[in-house]
Amino acid sequence: MGPSRTSRAPTWESTYCEFFHARQRGFMRTSYAILGSWAAAEDATQTTFTQLYVHWPRIRSETRDAYARRVLVNTCLAAARSRRRELVVDEVPDRAADPAPYDERLDLIAALRSLPVRDRAVLALRFLDDLPVAAVADALRLPEGTVKSQTARALERLHALLASPQETHHDHR
């Protein structure tokens, strides 16, 4: 009988685990902002960290954050494309929803969900993750000028969604 082999973790695994623990919550938050569902956000985050684990030894330490963010965004965009026609909700309703009256405020989450996925990605990276334009451009593989214009348009759309029901409500008083 040959010598016994003991299974040991790779030497880089502790660095990966530290990275995972430091970024998991932020990645979940970003995924949720892009996808609008906690279940989808969990799937995208898990897929991202799985891909990072597989490639970890080849990822340069100085580019890990940018690389990880790019993987996360690409995973979220792919998930959004694959479920474009599918409406995902956290709970199954007991009955059909009644149309919302105009006097109810449209909350931020509902407004974000109604934006196109690219708008949600830009806003999540710029304002939830507090990234500079250059980092968002790198994550989305876009020129910085495009990130600026997409951010401005997404904010205009979001403002219109949040302001219009409130303005309508104030006009009726």
C-alpha cells in the first residue's frame, strides 16, 4: 500500500476566502440592483464567485476588483437576457393585483425594476458601489463618455418615474 495522501487546500485559497468575505454583501447588493430579485442576485453572485475561484490563481492581485466586477456585471446581464420575458417576484400573489391608485408613491426599488437592465447596471455601479466613471467604464467595457451619458439618461428616467406620480398627486390637491 502506497503512502497516504492528505487533501490540502491550495495555497491561494485563503486569499480567495478573504476576498469573498469582504465583497459578498456588496456583490449581492449590486446584483439585486441590476436584477431586481434576491433569488436572481444570489445566483449571479454565486456564479461570479465560482468563476473567480476557478480562475483565481491566474488573476493578478492588482486587477482583482476590476476583474471580479466585470464578471459580476456580465453574469447579471446574461441572467437578465435569459429571463427577459420572465417576471420574477419574491412571493407568489394569492390573487391578481389591483391597479395602484395615483396617490401611492412609487418607491425606488419599483422604479429601478422598471428601468432597462443596462441603466440599472450603470446606476448600481456608480451610486451603490460608489465607483468612479473609469471603473464603471472598465466593468461594462464602455468608453467613459458613454458611461457618463448613460448615467445621465438613467438618472433622468429614474427621476421621471419617481416624480411623475408625486406631481400628479400634488396636482389633485
